[in-house]
Amino acid sequence: MILLSDRQKKILRELWNNPDGIQMNTLEDALKISRRTVYREFSELKLYLSEHGLKIENNAALYFLEGTAAAKTKLAAELNTQKGDTALTTKQRQAAIVCLLLLNHEPVKIFSLAVSLGVSEGTIQRDLKRVSKALSSYQIKLDAKKAVGIQVVGEEAQRRLILCGTLTNEINEYEFFEYLDANNHKQTQSFFLRLLPKDVLQRCVVALEEAQIASRARSDMQEVQLVLMIAISLIRMKKVVIKKYAAVDQEKIFQYRQRALEIFTKFSAQIKEKITTGEVDFIAVQLQGLDYHLGVSGWADNYDLQVSYNVKQLIQLISAEIHWNFGLDQDLFSRLVRHMTLLLHSDSARLPNARIEILNSVGQQYPELYNAVKKGLHEIFSKYSFSETEAQLILLYFANSYSSGQTRRQLRALIVCPNGIGTASILKGRLHKEIPAIAAIRIAKVSQLNELDPAEYDLILSTLDLPGFDWKYYIVSPLLLDDELERIKALISKYTVGRQHQLNVQKQNTGFAQGQQRLDEMFARLKASKELLSRIKVTQVAAAPELETVLELILEKIPTQIITDRVKVRHEMIARAELAPVGIPDTGIALVHTTDESVKRPFFSVYQLARPLEMLAMDQTPLEVVRVMLMVGPAPMSDFQNILMGLISSAIVMNSNNTHVFEEGTEEQIKDLIATQFMDQIDFKRKR
């Protein structure tokens, strides 16, 4: 919102009061200013009037407002609501300059700033020097062009964050809510509140209330901040949108992304047409950062084994339909499990069946994939009715995985071999034959390593130890024995289609900021992982005719330091198993799990039954269970404990090779498998 000076308001009132037109000399006399100043004010009013659907026209030396009657009426009302100039301190004035520059789409002239703030142009120029220096620390630059004005240059997301932060600091929470009260028709004296249109702020408040978000705020300031951020985004989106926003942790924002979409559906079609994935992610990150308690849940709260299995089936079905192996994308599986669990277990997570342009465009861009998703949802989740918007959002997960796989280059390998080209060629030939996914193989001598960029390779193999080499590599024999080849295949299976950046992280790029904190966190994660791993055993259990008796025998073997109330835990496990079968289809294993306050630490172990136990699998088929996987956790668990337990459960369900290890593997094989899963979650560079 552009604030008008008293002189500008007088000019507009003169034009309003003379609908047939007013002569220039009449304006000069009424305002006691020169003709040059009148023209200058006309120029400054051009942007303001254009936002109201109006403009100043000249016909036969008569100046008048051109526009609809409704636009003119709205202008008159706004002129009456804009109060006179409010005195600002130097600090407030500089904050006001920041807001005016960041909020405007077009360059702002120094003269306009001076008039709006009631100070001289020289004062504005001095303020701009301080403002420019402050903004530069946030990678925002002020670009000043003669006869054009001052314009902000920098990332749109950063621009909005600074604007929101500045407004939040200058606006009183009580005055904010009083101003937006529908029953309060008084006008605010706050310069900063008047910067954003009142009706836009009120629409944002209503949208957040309808999405059941505003009431979850932990403080008034948080609610004010979110309302301001939504309002700023709506205003800025009219001219510029955030096309891509890189969230620090994509996995943790998926449920917030859903709420962001729900918020956007509360606004007009004009806004919906502007929505991009970047806009959704930007608001999602704000929701996450403000900790709005949107029912975020992990394995400990409502992990649903049935949902995990169904998601696996959905991925397999869609992969078969469009001949693309989505099963290689472990991130896709993890995100879909969380998304579907939230969607199926929480009514508040339901999305309205409103047209959202970005989701609709994804459906148009990937029609074959969209049809496969709709077919898969109908077949796998037959008891749930998905709205078009919900189906399109699930499509977005698959589309992102698919497009990422297409844009990434195929795998490249580097072979370091000092034994001559003959040995290296044997290695190269066997890799090409056995692992077609590796499209390019480079052979290098040790002396050539300094000339190469290891970051260009997804896999580095060496026939000798490389002391001091700061990149992850794997030592193999010159003949590439069968067990070595299997190890490489297992590693390749973790890749989606292209490169996994986690495998090659350059040491010198990690920096040393928060080094001690990272080390402490790493140690804590290692300790938690090791403790959970150390308790894993394959234990024999006597024969029993039913699951409840089996669980009673199993729980007797677990120390009271782990579970203090075995009876309660057993009853909860039985209740879960009765609610939904826990057998893993086409195997001889069942995963029985629960969380409870009487569980003092996360626990997972394997129990070999002396006699098979008849149970139902998750697909409702009969199953003879020979091994029970028992998983329990405290309520609540830490985020990292949640991650560890989730890794174990997804390893059992998602990967058939892993499932075979849990079904028939030894204690050491199971622990090795789980340890490998854990290592991917720990910030630790290791070499083999």
C-alpha cells in the first residue's frame, strides 16, 4: 500500500470534486505550488492510481480521473481513512524506507519517499546509505538509477523475509488484532500497519482460521508474523512469484506443504493461478519454522505398517504401469508413507477439492503418470476416496522423482589402478557387463588423482589404499571377486537414478562452523544407534498356539530396564494387531510394534518361533509366521529415535532383499543390515 502525502491527497480530492475536469492553474492556486511540482506529483501518483484502476487524463486542458465509478468511490473512501503524517523516529523512518522499497514492485523515487515520510530528500539520501549497508548483509542490493528511482535487487524469498521481519518488529500485537477486528471500524495511527491493505490482512486471518492454523500458534507474535507473511506473499505474487525454494530438509516439510496448499485454496482464482511449487515450499517452511504443531507425527505416534505395505504396492503398480522403477527412490517411499499416514489418519489433513493451478498443470504435463497414480490409488487404497486435489498432490511426489531421475546423468565410476592398463581393463570390462547402470568408467593412475575432480564421479574404486584421499572410495581386488561385485551392486541399488551427493562430500567444503556442536550431535547419534543395535538378538521362543501367548513369552525375555509394564505393552500390541494384520505378505515374518510411556528406550529384536504361528498378512492372506520382529519405543521419542525406528520398519517392508535377511539371516547379518541403514543418517565420513 502506498501512503500519500497531504499534498497528494489534496490533488486527488480536487480531481474527485471536479469530475468534468479541472484546469492546471486552478490546481496551482488551490495547492499554492508550481506547475512543475503538480506534474511531478502526477508522476508520483501514477503507480498508486494504477493499482486502483484509475489514471489522470487530460482533455482540452482539463485534468480529470479516468476509471469506473466503483474505483472512484473506493478511492474516496481510502482518502478519508488515510490519516495525516505520523512522526517517526530516525530508526522507524529507516525501517519505513526498507518496507516501502521491499513492498513496491516498481522503482521508488527519493522525492516520493521524502513526501511520504515528511522529510527532506537529503535526509532520505542519508538514510538510504544506512539502509543499503544493512540490506547488503542479507544479499539484498539497492539499485539507484537517475530519473528512475531506487529498486531492490535480490532473491524474492529473502526480500519477503526481511519485509516480514521488519514489520513484525514495528507492529504492536494488540493494535494489530484490534485493527483487524471486523467490529472495529476505527483507523489505525500505525504507519506500518497502514502499509498493507486491511482487507488483505483480514482475508489472511480468515484463511488461517479456516485451515485451523491460527489457533495453533504458540504466541500472538507468531500469529501476527504468519498473517503478515501470507499477506506480503499475496501482494508480491501479483507481479513476481518464487519459482523454486530450497528447503533445508525436504523430508520434514511435506505435511507443512499440505497445509500451505490448503491456505492458498482459501483465496481467489487469480491467486491460485500464481501458485508455484516454490511458493508452496516457501510458506511450508514458514509454518515449520514457527512450529505450529500441525500434528507432526513420526513412527512413535502412529506408524502404520499397513500403510507402509500399501505404499510399497502403490509404487510397484505405478512402476509397472509406466515402466519406470520408482522403487529405487527410497526418499519417495519414505515421504509417501508419511504423507499417506497423515492423510488417512487425520481429518484435518484432508484437502478441499479446489482447483490448484500448479497441481492441475502437473497432471497435464504427466497424463500417463497421472492415470497410473489414479489407478493405483483406486486399487490399493480402495476404501478411501481421494479428491482430485489429493490425487494430484500424490502425483507431484512421483513427478518430482521421475523428473529428477530424467535430469540426472547416468552413473559414472572412477577406477584407480596402479597395476597397468591390462588389470584396469579387466575391472572396467566386468563392471560394464555386470552393472549396466554405470554408463561411464574412467581409469586413472594414482599420479593423476590431483588432476581429476572426484566430485564428477558417483563411485570410486581402487585396488590399493589411498592414505590422505578425502573422498569416499571402495577397495577392490584387481579381478573384482564375486562378493565385491555384490557389495557394489548393493550400493548401486541405493541410488535413485543418478548421483547420491551424500556419498561424495568434500571435506574442505564442510567448513568449521558449529564444529563442536556437530561433533556432539554426531556422538549422540552414534551412541543412540549403537545402543539400539546392541540390543538386537535372534532369540528362540517356545511354541505357543496364539499371538498373545507368544508375546507374553517374548516380553518376559526383555529386561525391566527396557519395559516396566509388560502387560500393558502386550495389550497394546494385541490391539494394534487386531486392528490391522501385522504379517509381511509372502514371508514368514510379522512386525509387532507399539509405543508406550512404560517403554524406557527404543528396542528392536528378532524372535525365532519353535513352531510356526498362523496369522494374517497385511494383504489378508493366511501366513505361517516363523519369526516375530518386535519393535517398541517410548512415548514420546526424540526425532532421531523416530528416524532410527522408521529406518528399521521401512527396511523390513520396502526392500525384498532386506526382507529376506530379516526372515532367514543370522543375528550378525541383521545387525549389519540395520547398521548400514543407520550410517546413512549420521553425519560421519568414513572410508573403506
